[in-house]
Amino acid sequence: MSMTGKPLVLVTGGAGFVGSHLVRQLASEQTVVVLEKPGTNLSRLADLIEAGRVELRLADIRKQLETQKALEGCQEIYHLAANPRLWTYPKGDFLRVNYHGARHVIESALRQGARRVLHCSTESILTRARQAGSIGADQVVPPDEVVGPYCRSKHKAEVFALALGKKGHPVVVVNPTLPVGPGDPGSTPPGRLILDFCLGKRREVIAAEVNLVDVRDVATAMRLALGHAEPGRRYLLGGENFTIRELFCILAKITGLPGPRFTVPWPVAMLAAWVEETAADAYTRHEPAATLTGVLLARRRMSFEAGPSLSALGAKIRPAVESLRDAVMWLAGQGLIQLPANLAQTADIHA
């Protein structure tokens, strides 16, 4: 129990994009324990750590004993830590972090008597090769339709967490779509897309869909889910659906930059991803700009309907245009991009 009398809460991956927003919301009411792996960049939480609002615990969730010790005394667990990239080296790291790491966190929490555990899954495991309508929280996806090593590792972790909830354990599952908003210097796929557009590196589009949700609203919905979600049931945390072309047109209006130029044919996109990923696997060991998993996902229907889940939680999602504007203005405020003078001078830069 914390000094405020509230259950001691721990967030794994609390220094990440979504995690840091969640920690800030929680830290406004109590001290928060953050579990991060050694060597993690803690700049997003530096002020909270200095102010004593965050207790930092370092552990590698791939190691069961380290994880178990790091969770000691915590009654409410938000498990967000993961390898969120669509490419990594070696590929086996996805399974070690996203599946085995999740098991270590959830099992350790339950073993120590945690009252509630939230597992953060992903929308990318809900897509199917043939999808007629929008995807809802009740979507069923056979394992053989899950695309790529990242998605397969997250799918295994979700199946494990949902099964525990259905057996009566206090484990709840949420699936955010693509979070956007202030605080992302390009560390997530949508954040990189926004940054590249603003830097003039990306004007071409593919015929794909995305569902964007504000990162601050995701954090709020996670808090609601920890308190009110039903174990064994999936909750989809999503916002508005756009095509990539529509997204770029919105960014063009926000920034005053030129809009999208042309659409890349699928065979060209697939070939480019194969070449870049092969080079990364064999030589560079650096994340490629285009990945096979990303292109394969983009070819699928990525339209989501999160309304029932949000209503069940009592969560509200702000317009995506507002989130995108805040993301762009944050990038400008950090000096990562430059906006036309008339926009930069009048912009409300969000911290």
C-alpha cells in the first residue's frame, strides 16, 4: 500500500510513449512505480523522478526472477512493456519480450496477490486476410492468419492473458489502435510517419487504412479499464479511421506543407520492404524504413469500430485532427521540425 493509502500501482514500460502519459495521469494522484529495463531513456519521466512522484525499478522482463522481485508490494499492474517495432534483430527477441516477458509480469503479479492486472495488447493482431466490414472487439483471428513475428508474439500474449481472465483471474486486456499526440519524437510507427511527413521525407502513400486515437485518451481509458473492465474480455481502444492519403492531407493542412503526391503500387511497396528488411537482417542491423510486416498489414482492412468498448468503459476520444495538431506542434516545440513562420508564431505548443 502506498503512503496515500491507495494500492501501490506499477507500470511496466512507463518511460514509453503511451506509458509516460499513463504515468503522468497516475502520478497526479499518487506515487507510481515504473519498471523499465536497464539503459532505457528516462527523459519523459525525468521531472517526475526528480520530484519523487515516480519510483524507478530496473529489471529485464525476459528474466523471471528479476521481474518477480521488481513487482514486490504492487497491487495494481499495468503491463505495457514490449518491443513495439515491426522489425527487430534477432527476430526471437519479439517472443522473448512480448510473450515470455508478458507471462513473467502477469504470473508474478498474480503470484504476489495483485488485485488487478492490465495487459496492453495491439490492434494489429485483429486483422484478417479477408475482412468485409470494420473490426470490432469481438474479432476472432486464427493463429495462422496473424502476420509477422511481432504480431505473432503479441497474439500469443493476448491469448494467454484472456485465458487467465476467463478462468477468473483479475486480468483485463485492452487493444489500442495507433496512438498519436504530443510526446512522440518518431518512436512509434505513426509517430515516424508524422515526423517524416513534416520533414518532407514522405509524400508518397499506399492504399491503406489507419485508425488513430489520442495517446492521452488511451491512458485515461486504460485507467478506466483497470477499474471496470471485465476479465476475459477484450476492449478495443480506438478513434477515427482514415486512409493514409486522408492522413497526409490533414497533416498538409495543419503544417502548410505540400500534400501527398502519388500512390505506390503494392508490388513496389512489397519489393522495397523485402530489399530493406533483407539488408537489415544480413548487414545493417538497423530498423528499415519499410518492413514486410508493415506492408502485409497495410494490405488488410484496418478499419476499427471501438464504440462498444469505449461505451462499456465510459471512455471518450477526442477528434483525431486535434491529436494530430498537438503532435505536430509538440514536434515544432522540441525543435524536431520547422513550421512556416505564420504557423509557428501562432501555434499553441503543448508540453
